[in-house]
Amino acid sequence: LAVWEANGGPDVSGNADMTLTVLGTASYTTAVVNRPGDVIATATGTALERWVKIGGVWTLESLGGPVAYVNPAGTTIPLVGMFSAAVSDDGNTIVGAAVYNNSPSPQTQIRRAFIWRPSINGGVPIDLQAYIESTSPGMLDGIDLGQPSDISADGNAILVGFTDRRNTCPTDEVIQLPISHVTGNTGI
């Protein structure tokens, strides 16, 4: 992982004055940066990591990963990978997708949204749907959250796709999904 950082203004030849910092040699599945540019969320294997810049020095923090997923049939499915999707401006909220699979086939993968905050779940990433259901029981009845794609600057709003199993609308013949639009919100 390498970071290009601006040093202020252009150099003497008029080019951008930039510094390249190599933070690590691990192979990351994803890396996302917050808007101020002082926190980078990365995922490697089954662990979420956070690079934080304090006093001009980048420091790596290992944040762990969510526990194995237990599907509605009661089968435990192990965590096999993670992807970071977005990080709040203060770097204290990270969302992404955890990948679960109990076979070598990628066709059987299950991707579930996760959230990380130092104040939630002892500072270990947790399944977003499970967290919301624990704080707002019944709110997600009939709803399956998909992968998050963005987060608000303050970390309190997450853009995430979902499937509404309560839907009684007719199915679109092309995409084979019900035609509807449902909105809702909860505090995170």
C-alpha cells in the first residue's frame, strides 16, 4: 500500500509537490480513505485494518473481523474475506462487506454488510444487520441488507442496498426481481 500526499504547493518547476509513502507490502483486497486523508481502511484476508496518520506518522491498527455467519437454517458459515467500502471523515466508522463461504466454490459466497466503530462490539467489526436488529428490534423484519457503498461524513448514514422479502409487487421479467421502492432509516 502506498500513499501519495501533497506537501503544500507546487515545487520549483511548477509540478505538484508530492511525497510517496509505502505503508505496507500486504496484498489488500480494498483500501478506502476518509475525506481529510488521514485514515485509510484496508482489508486483507479476514481482517479489517485501519491506517491512521498522527503527527505525520502512519500507524497500522488491526481491527479483526466479524464472527462466522449463522444462516437462517442454523448452519455456521466461516468468514473467508472482507472488503472495506467507506470510512467516515473522523475515521471512527468503517463499513464494508464480509464474505462467508463453506465451500471452495465462489458461487456459494454470501456477502453481508459489516460496520466497525471503536464503541460497538468491543471495537471488532460486526454484521450490520445483526447490529441494527439488536438496537432496533423488528425494524428489518423481511429485509436483507446488501453491500454498503458509501457513508456520510459523520458516519451516521450508510448507503446500502437491500432486498425486501415482504414485497408483493409483480416481478420484472428481465431482472427477475419484484418492482418496488421502499425506504427507511435508523440511527447507527
